[in-house]
Amino acid sequence: MSIKTKLISIILSIIMVFSLSACADKTDWVYRQEDTTISSGLYLTYLINAHSDATSQVSTKLQEEEKELEKASDIYSHEIDGIKVKDWIVQKAEESSKQHIAIENEFKRLNLSISNENKVRITNALNSFYSSYGPYYERNGANEKSIELSLENSMKRELVFAKYYGDEGDNPVPEDEMKTYLQNNFAEVKYALLPLKDISGKKLSDEEVVAAEKRADDYMQELNKGKNIDDLLEEHKEYLKEVSEKQKESAEGSSSSSSSSSSSSSSSSSSQLNEEEKKKRSESNISVIQKDNKNLPIELIEKTFEQTQYGVPFIIKSEDYIFVEIRYDIVKDKETIDKYSNSALIGLREDDFDKALESLFSKLDIAINQKSINKFSPNNIK
């Protein structure tokens, strides 16, 4: 072969390599706008997120109907909000990608920055998430960098949101509106829970149910006489531990000697604790019930929000539990309001924020790679 022929062969080989690279590059991005690119990996991150969300929603719906998914692909035979699951996943990934771009633009426009403290939060979140779900995301085409970019964008979203609606933002939520929302949607409570099923899920006998009801009444009497609920809850934890141990022994077929159900002697009295310890214990016993939490017994939600007297014990009974509960005023002071303000802000302004982002995105000149969208189907997520 002549030198000229060799040179031509080399040139043709180079052209072929670049041609193949160009073909491969046709699906290495999905959306582009100036300096912001939604790469294939980042789009797949949002597609996988949407797939997980869809699976969770379908599974929850089936559980309510006392059914279950036999295999993962069964989700595609269902609908979410009247939309076929596959289409819903694609729409959700598209929405997340568009919001990502809108957030990046707004973050720059507002001249915001991520503090070192928030950078550490991103790193910690990435390490925690990746250690649990990294292999699953990588298997489906989303690498660690893509997940990091999505988490960083979430942080930027949080900062833009605060700039819009936070206390020092451009459009802060009025205090009265915040208080009303918190009182109507969040309840700060402490409660002693008495199960009406054993550790294996079997319903208690009639005699055991009567005993649980009597214990609940006894708790009510003690609280009404002025007993500190944190002391009572310490004793209650010991009682539940004893009950659990007895049920385990019974399930294993071994006999155990009877013991007193009272465990007050093994618990620390309030007088033995210093003020800091009392405060820590008190805070650890607080639970926050959200009105829209579908994972809690409906009776607990309804009775809690019907209770308008704060600091007064009352009993709630559901099919599986008895609760002896005290509800507290969640807007009693600024410290408590601030504690839940971020959650309240999201409930109050999240829809407005999403609409604002959608409006921002609609005004941008976005390049869309439909070939990538078509290639990365939810059906390929395993």
C-alpha cells in the first residue's frame, strides 16, 4: 500500500470515528438552554424518580383495595390521575427537567449562592442516598454525578423558594396566614399508644382489650390528677416492653412467670432529672401529626384535629389501637412557629411556586432532543 493510500485510509478512519461519535451524541442530552443542559444521565435520574413515585402510588392504591403488585411491570396497567402510568412517568420527568432549568436560571438572576454549610448538606445527602440506591440508578443509566446535580438543584430550589416567600423574601407569608395554616394542618401531640393486636398481628382477646381500655382510663385519671405525661410515657415504654416479651415467650411456646404490669419503679422520675434532661425528654416525646398523612389511622387524624382544647388528655380508639393523647398549641410561640414554618410554607406556596417556574420555563428558548426522550422509555427501568 502506498503512503498516499495509507494516509487516505487513516483520514477515512478518523472521519468514521467522528461520525460514530456524532451518532452516539444524538442521545447524550435531552434539554438545553444556554449554560444549562439536562444530560441523558440527569434526565434518567428524573425518569427513575418518577418511576419510583408511580410505583409507590400504585402500590398504595392497591393496598387500600387489599391487593398487591405481582411484578414491577404490572404498574403499566394502571393509571394515575386518569393518565396511563407510562405517560405519567414521562410527563413527570419532563416537568422535573423543565423545573431544573427554570431553577438554574432564577438562581443566577437572583444572584444567590450555596453556602459551605449547604454544600456539606448536599454531600451528606449524596453519600447517604448513593450508598442505598446508587447501584439501582447506575444500572438504569444515571451515574453519581447526575444524582449530585439533581440534589444541588434541589438545594437551589429551596433557596429560590425562600427568596420568594421566606421571612426575608420578596413576598413573605403574613404571620396570621401562617398561624391559621399550621393550626388547621399540623398538630403537636404526645400520646401513649396501646396496641389492640399482638406482635404477630393477631387481634387481642376480649379480656385483653378490656384490660387495655382500663389501662387507658387509668392513664387518663393520672393525667387529670396532674401527673407529668413524660413520666407516664417512660412507664408506658416499660409496660410495652414487658408485654412484647410476654407475647414473644407465648409465641415460642415457653411459659413465663407473671409479673406486675406496673413499671413505675424502673422509670426515672421527673425530680431525678435536671432541667436540660427534662427538656430533651419532653421534646423526644413530641409527635407532629399532619392532616393529610394517609399512613396514620383515620380516627387519629380526625379526633386530633377535632380537639380544640390544648393540654387536656383525651382518648382515641381505632380498630387496632387506643391512644391516650394530649394536643398542644403549635403556634404558642415564635420558636414553635419557626420550627414548622418551612413545612407550612411549602403547603401554602408550593403550587404558586410551581406555576411561577412553569411560566419562567415557557419564556425560555429551550432545545429539546425528542430522540432521547423516545429512547429512554420507562419500560427499560429495571
